[in-house]
Amino acid sequence: MSATVYTTNDVNAEALRGKRIAIIGYGSQGRAHAQNLRDDGFDVVAGVRKGGKGWSHATEDKIATAEVVDAVKGADLIAILTPDMVQDQVWKNEIEPNAKEGATILFAHGFSIVYGRVTPRKDLDVVLVAPKGPGDLVRREYARGRGVPALFAVYQDATGKARDRAMAYAKGIGGATGGLIETTFREETETDLFGEQAVLCGGAKELVKAGYQTLVDAGYQPEVAYFECLHELKLIVDLFYEGGISKMHDFISETAKYGAVVSGPRVVTEETKARMRDVLKDIQSGSFAREWILENQAGKPRYNALLNEDRDDPIEKTGAALRSRMAWLKSPTNS
Ligand code: NAD
Ligand code: MG
């Protein structure tokens, strides 16, 4: 069943009219949401730590600043845009004791709610608005009069207005221009984690490393292996992004196309799909979340060790040397 895509005319903009919005955490998402909402006519305050980077960025952007507790007091909508791993602490110590009755609590990712790290009071609306892009794109597209698509969801509707308010916020950051899709906290969280683990960040990097190793082990030059297995991935991903798998097929040679259809399934097999289902199971059962929370509490020893393994992978050395000659990578305007 395909989803309904809501646009500007489907949004009841009155739902948040005249409301005060506190943006807690002024990082990738916070910075973009605050500026877009301000430009959309909302009364926005950034809840940031004095002396922190967020405070100076907000000041630079001419967004009103306050300590988190002060931003929360008097806010009608509180967007929790700190990193997921600190949301439980910020919630317990600064937000919940100061949130006014009937306020809307908004997340950009459902992790804290789905895994029971934050359990909001019953008088609060709890919603999610998750733009499908990083903060700088959310800001840039808004500034061009366009917008990045967003997901929205309602977890708790204390006032009867939660859904309208979530949609109005999503419109305020430009999402309605890009298109809004309704989801649930659970669907957003589980699919987001699965995508980044199995396909985007985890799957793609392992595929690249394995391809590179296969060629180098077979005696080919590392530089040539780097170009074939990592560098050229960008061309393919751009084609996917612009026109799906069909566009890739339209743009590659007949030989590449035949090789793709016969050999792709020899690499990503039923066995790979069974492993993907394992990854999904660990996400759905909460075992991945528990492991990650414990890892944080222990000071991230395993996380750091595994990250170092990636940093020390031979492909990184080969790549750094080659990229130092790619002048276009140093001036982003030419990318
Ligand atoms: P980020 O790390 O870029 O920014 C978080 C900000 O919170 C930082 O400025 C940090 O200094 C601040 N912060 C940390 N602890 C704080 C505290 N105790 N009090 C006040 N501020 C504190 O994070 P982000 O990527 O913007 O992610 C925010 C939320 O948005 C997360 O829930 C994330 O899952 C979600 N999200 C992110 C993206 C993305 O592309 N980055 C996309 C969709 C959703
Ligand atoms: Mg993600």
C-alpha cells in the first residue's frame, strides 16, 4: 500500500499560529529548523548551553537564545534536537520539569520514545517530524523557496491537536513543499536504523571494502582498485538518486548492464538477505538499542575500536593519496 503525500494545502497552518517554539540543541537539525521556522513567522528561541557552540551559532543567525530550562518554560512546542544519546538526561533534568501543561514535544527521530528512554507526561502531545535530509540541505532548500520531504507521526495526542501541530511544524521547516508522509514512531525508528546499518552506512562501506580487498588480493594495483570500487560509486549513487535503478541502467554500457544483472545477485544473495533480517530483528527487539546504550555508558570501547579498524583500513591510505590530487574536492562550489 503506498503512502499519501501531503502538501501545503493539506496543512492547517492555524494549528501553530502565534505559538512559541523552543529548539533544544542547535546542531545540524536544530540550526535549520530554528531559522526556517523564524523565517516562516514563528516566535523561536534556541535552548542552548551558555559558552557552547550552539549559543554562538544561534546568536550569529539572529535566533534568540536561552539556557535550556528557560527556553522550555513558556514554550508551546519543544523540539528536542540534541543527539539521541543525551535526550533522556536533558528530558529528565531540564525539559519535563519545566514544560507547561498541554505543550507539544517534538522529536526528529523516534529512538528515545520507541526504546523507552523518554516517557512523557500524559498531558503533553508527543509528535515526530523527521526531514529526509541533513540540516544544511533543509535550510538551503527552504531559503530557495523549496523544501526537503519529511515524515511526521503522532505518539501521544493529549490535546486533540497533535497531528495538526506536527504537520504545521513540518510545513514551517519547508517539508510540505517537499511532501509530507505520515508514519509511526516505530516505523520511522526501525526503518531509519535498518537503512543506515544494512544498506547506507554499514552495507555500502563493507561492500566497497570487500571489493577493494578482492582486487588487491588478486594482485591488482591498490590505486586502480580504489577507483573501481569506491571513487566511481558516486556516479552510480547520483544516477540512483536522480532516477532510480532505471536511470543507472540507461546510462551505463551494455556490458556493464549485463554484468550488473547477472553478477549482482551472486554477491548479494539469499544469505545476505537472511543477515539483513537478523539486523532488522535486533532493531525490532530493542537488542541493538540496549547494546548501544550500554556501549555509551561504558565509554564506547568497542565503538572506538571498530571505528579505528575502519580508519586503519588500507583503502583509506590509498584513497587519501589519490584524493589529494582531486582539486575539485577542495572547492565545494565546483562539486
Ligand atoms: P547534532 O549532533 O548535529 O546536534 C545536536 C546539538 O545538541 C549539538 O549542537 C550539541 O552541542 C547540542 N547538545 C548536546 N547536548 C546538549 C545538552 N545537554 N543541552 C543542549 N544542547 C545539547 O545532532 P543532529 O544530527 O541535529 O540530530 C538531532 C536529532 O535529529 C536527533 O534525534 C537525530 O536522530 C535527528 N535527525 C538527524 C538528521 C541528520 O541528518 N543529522 C536527520 C533526521 C533526524
Ligand atoms: Mg538515520
